[in-house]
Amino acid sequence: MCLGIPGRIVKIDDAARLLATVDVSGVRRQVNIACIVDEEYPVSSCIGDWVLIHVGFAMSRIDEAEAAETLRILTELGEAQAELEAIHLSAAQSEGHAE
Amino acid sequence: MKYLDEFRDGAKAAILVAEIESLIATMDVPRDRPLHIMEVCGGHTHSIFRFGIEGMLPKQIELVHGPGCPVCVLPMGRVDDCVNIAERPEVIFATFGDAMRVPGSRKSLMQAKADGADVRMVYSPLDALAIARKNPAREVVFFGLGFETTMPSTALTILQAEGEQVANFSVFCNHITIVPTIKAILDSPDLKLDGFLGPGHVSMVIGTAPYEFIANFYRKPMVVAGFEPLDILQSIWMVLKQIKEGRADVENQYARVVPDKGNAAALYAVSRVYELREFFEWRGLGSIDHSGVKLRDEYAQFDAERKFAIPNLKIADPKSCQCGEVLKGVIKPWQCKVFGTACTPEMPLGALMVSSEGACAAYYQYGGVRQHAAAE
Amino acid sequence: MNVAPFIRSRPLGKVHVPTVTLSHGGGGKAMKDLIDDVFVDAFDNTALARLEDQARFDLAELAAHGDRLAFTTDSFVVDPLFFPGGDIGKLAVCGTINDLAVGGARPLYLSCAAIIEEGTMIDLLRQIAGSMARTAKDADVEIVTGDTKVVQRGACDKLFLTTTGIGVIRAGVILGAHLARPGDVVLVNGLLGDHGAAILCARGDMALETPIESDCAPLYGLIETLLGAAPGVRFLRDPTRGGLATVLNEIADASQVAIEIDEAATPVREEVKAFCEILGLDPLYLANEGKIVAIVPPDEAEAALAAMRAHPLGTRAGAIGRVDAGEAGRVTMRTVFGGQRIVDMLVGEQLPRIC
């Protein structure tokens, strides 16, 4: 029920029946793209899109900006942590010098 | 693998763990009463064990493994119905792999196959439909199970079959809904939960609005979480922040896949093909109102329950089964009297040992039976 | 072998019908024709050409190779018979050669027993026998005796093969699953899971297209090279059914040690990773037919790796873990994410999941 994998649409197999081929690191499978096409995203525009695949259906278009944002938050957190550590370290060192 | 590997990065994991540790340190959580966060979905349970996430968390956080595994919660009576259909000589019974091992009162689908029933494993309901096209003289029945994640796939397949006028294809519908399940957990008097990790892929279909009752009425934080280990850790961190700040909100950690509004095409297909059942039986949890769907009358020709006369018996779980208590977080898997003895993955007694993401099966496979018994 | 070449006194029989029938198993001329046409012609060696009921070997000649006889048998029932990277015949020859080689033996002679389902295409059998012959020749072993049975339609699935092999172990080569010691290093010679994934894919149930091929290969040459560079190797095994995880658990149990492996160091092809992610399978439990797991003393690990990497079947060799003095019989893995999980024996069969 939860097992979904990101894959890239590489080919439209049957536009009328909404079938496309998706590639996941070299493994390919035909999927139904009914859930990810609409006026904004017609069938032909889907080639190259990254989608979430579940039991042979593309269920969601992966938002690259959101993905990048999620990772950016974590990178920022890491930088903040590193800064904090550096502050603590220099405080400890200056205390040591003051002794 | 793109969009997978980046969310398994060990360096970012360390950052999140450090954040969680410093947050917990400011929160005054007693050691003998840790925070209980439930991950509803079986896929999350599997990720947690596969990546060893639980061991990375401070002891003040305990993860409670929820009932969101549709394979695990299949009642024995429904498995018996499957076997009954599959054993008919004209039937080709197509099913997802992990459903084949669920024990019925007589046998599992795997055993039925060994005894001569034509049971075939498929990855997609579309493959089952393809089998129907290739075998016009046989009746192909697809075992439709799963939460809202998988409902649209089965529905769209039925609509495809209708469009092509395929006459020898039907679905044995066991799709269940997540919201009544969460509500049943929250209403349980044994409840000891402080927050939830929401099912990421169910949410990509239904959106985030359906969970608002958890925050508004029950006042518990709910973070819709992705399935990669970074997603899970980040979601735990977000739940902690809510608890610390005294908030109870629905947040979406998995925004790269989950649109807040859900998926219109999927929801439309679902509403066309299905309607709610008054109640549905769950292994380990009993009967839950409005927790299952069935095919509408317009799609009766694709409904295996109407095409075949099935026994439809309610079969009680074995008396020694304590699945219900584990599901609600009352006891841990290894505290169940039959864990690892009468109930093992080879000979499962209850729901949680059946599928590889049931909490008990996951502990048994990944956590080591001996490890926890020794710790007691 | 110092035997004068045997001159065949009669020409080999040939089968002129396209499929196998029960009469081909009847013991009469039809059966002789089948055996000649399919097996004798392909395997083409002196011992076999004598067409006695048994192959005979001079003991002193065998003893020239070492001081112990190694003897193994395996049955092969793989479906489909042909798959990317090989077929049931190549699999059988490699499988038996490897079972001998991981014991430190030089594989010498194989037998081949075939159970054939009535209705099977003769051409298919010729192809498989040809494949067995080529594999045996490349590995410098001979298929010297065999048996053929034909069964009714439905009594077996096209073709079952049983191959038995003998080899000789050099004096001083001591290998055993109980010999692993804390501090030992766990090595593999390359990418894991290819064969299991290739077979699952070839069955077609999942309608996945992949370029994955079976890694099926005879490993004696690689093992000789390895033992030459690292004579202190404690144990070798090929992780076939049940995969790497099963072998590690067997070693941990037999030697009463703990083993920890590092997921980041465990080599798996990108396509096999993707295949596993899509279906919810674990590559640690997939079968391999051209791989070995080696337990090596720490001071010989570098030499062992260098030797394997210089061999065509070991270019991706790597150290994947260590033997520890922890909880006896326990195998753990440090995940790419930094956590730790237990790697247990496989329970039942791995099935693709949807959750």
C-alpha cells in the first residue's frame, strides 16, 4: 500500500489509453498516467517528468523545488549546528586561556 | 537512485539526530514515561526497521507501530473467501505477492496454489486485466487490497475494463480506509499516544485535510511523512517541535509528493467506482464502521462478491492472539505471550506476524527475537 | 589423463523427430539416439565415449592433485530454462564446479543426469547440452557419465538436471565454516543479487524490463588465485539460494561469532537496487551464481583483495565487514543511514510486497 518509488517517464506508449514507460535506474515498466495528466500537464508534456510509481500507476508528480527545499532545511540545520559548536569550542578555549 | 539516495544520507541523519537530542533535552521527558509516537503505515514500520532508525533515537522517544498494513489486517474469513474463489477450476486468481502467505482457517493462497489452484502473483491490477484479455475462456479475479493509496489503481483498472468491455474480469474488493482506523486507535481507552507520523502515500491521494480532526478534536500533532529514513527522522523532529510548543497541527513533511489537496483524478475514479461499506472486519481490531469500500451497483459485473457466491463467514482470531493490544501500543511485540513461539513468520497466528511490515514480523526479522527477550 | 584416445567403433546416433517422446526413455535404440545426439556429441570426451555404465579413473593419477577427494551433488530445476546470462545447463555445470571449488578442490569430473518431460523440443536439449559442454571446456572439467529419463507430460517441468562432481583438494588447504575468528575480514568478489534478480525478471510476472543478467560463472580459477595470494583463508562459500545473508548466518552460527557488515560497502548494481526497491525485496537474500564470500585473516585481506581484483571475475571485489566477538550467531548491518539492523536468516520465501 505504501510502496512507491520515484521514476522518470521516458516514453509515451499509448496516449489514448494513458500508458507510458517509466525508468527507475535502468529498470523499466509500463505505467498508467491517468492521475498525473490534466489541462496543465497534457500527455505529451510528461516525458522527462519524475513521478511516484505505485502498483503500475504514476500517482503524483514529484515537485523538484519541494525536494530541494526539504534538503536545504537540513543543510541549514547542519550549518547552524556547526556554528554553535564552533562558538562553544572557542568559548571553552578562551576559558582555558583565562585560567 | 534519484529522489531516494539523497533522502538516505547519513550525514544529514546525524544532523537530525543531534537536533532531536537537543530538543528532547529541553523537554523534561521522564525516562519511565517516554513520548509515544505512532507511525500508522506499514511502509514506515518497514523503513524504520530496515534502516535501524529506532536505535538512533534518544530513549525518551518510543515509536509505536500502527495497524496500517492492509495485508496484516485481512480477516481470516476474507482469506477463506479468496481461497474459495481461487479453487474454482475456471478462475485465475491474481494477487499481490505479500497477500499469498496470509493464513485462512484452512489454508493460505500459497497453499491453495500448491494444491492446484491457479493463483498468480502480479505487480499491478493492470497485469491482472492483461491476463483476462489473454485468457477469454477463464474468469480472472483480482484481489484488490490496500488503503486509499491503492484504491485508485483498482478503480482505474475497472474503468479500463469497462471501456474495453472485458467480460471475464472482476475484483474481490478488500480496500480499507485509514481515517476510521486512526479514529478507532484514538478512541481506544488504552491510548498512550503523543503524536502521529501520517501515511505519506495514502495522503498523496486524499491530501492532508482528512487528518484535521486529529489535531482539532483529539489535540495530537500529526505530520504526514515520506518513507525514506530522512523523511521519517525529520517528521519525528517536527512532531517533537509541536509537542514542545504546545501545538497540535497537521503538517506535511512529504510536500515533494503529497499535494495538500490530494489527487483529483484519483479521487474522482474512487468516488465513481466505490461506496463505503457500513462496517468492515479488521484482524486484531474487530469491526470498524465505514472502514471499507465496495463496488457500486453500476459496476456489479466487475464485483467478485456478486459474481461468485462466497461463504462470507466471520472467523474469530485465535484466542492467544494479542494483536489488538500491540496495534494500540499497549504492549510491545515481544511481550505478546506467543511471540516467537506459537506465532512466527512461518506459522503466523495473528495479523502482525503475517506480512513483512507487520510490527511483529519486522521485530522478528530485523530486531532479533533474542535481543529483546534478553533485555527483559 | 594418460589414456590412449578411444576410437569409437560405431557412429553416433541421431534423433530425427522434433520432440522427445516416452520411447526416448525406453532403453532401446531411440534412447541411444537421444543420448548420442544430445549428450555424447556435445560432451565429446574419452571417458564418455566408451559408453560404459561408469567412468573409471586411475587413483594414483587423482592423488597427484592432492590428498582429499571432494564430492558434491546438486539438482537444477530453474524456471525459465533460458535466462539472460545463461541457461539451466550452464547453471548446473557452474554450480557443481563451484561447490567443489569453494571447498578448495580442483574440479575434475562431472556427471549429468537429465529428467526430461515428454514433448520437450530436442533442439532445446541440444542447446542446453552445448552450453554445458562449452562451460565445462572453459573450466577444464569433463562430463564423463550420465543418465537420461523421460517422464510423462506434467511429471516434471520440461527439464530437471542433477550434476554430481568430484575434485581433489591440495594438501594443506583447510577450509571450514567453523574456522572464522574475531578480527577476520569478510570479502566478496563482486556485485550481489544479479542472478536472483535476473531470474525473477525473466519469469515475467512483474512485467519489468531490465538489463540485469545472471552472474553465473565457474569460480575455480578465481579461487586458486585467491588461495595462492592468501593461503590463510578460513572459509569460502558461494551465496546461492538465500543469498549473502544466509551464508553469513551459517558462518556466524558454525563459528559461534558475530559478524557485522557495512551496507555502503556491500556492492549491488544500480539496476538490481532499483529492481528491489520497486518490488520491496532485499538484495541480501537474492541468489548469486558467480560469487563467493571469503572469510580471511586480517593480515591477508589486502593481498586477497588485490589477487581477486586482478582476476576477471573479481574486478569489483571488496571488503564488506568483519567478524567480531559479539553475540554468537548474530549478523548485523550498519545501514547507509547510520543505524544498525539485524540480518537474520530468510524466513520462507521473499515475496514482492505492496506496503
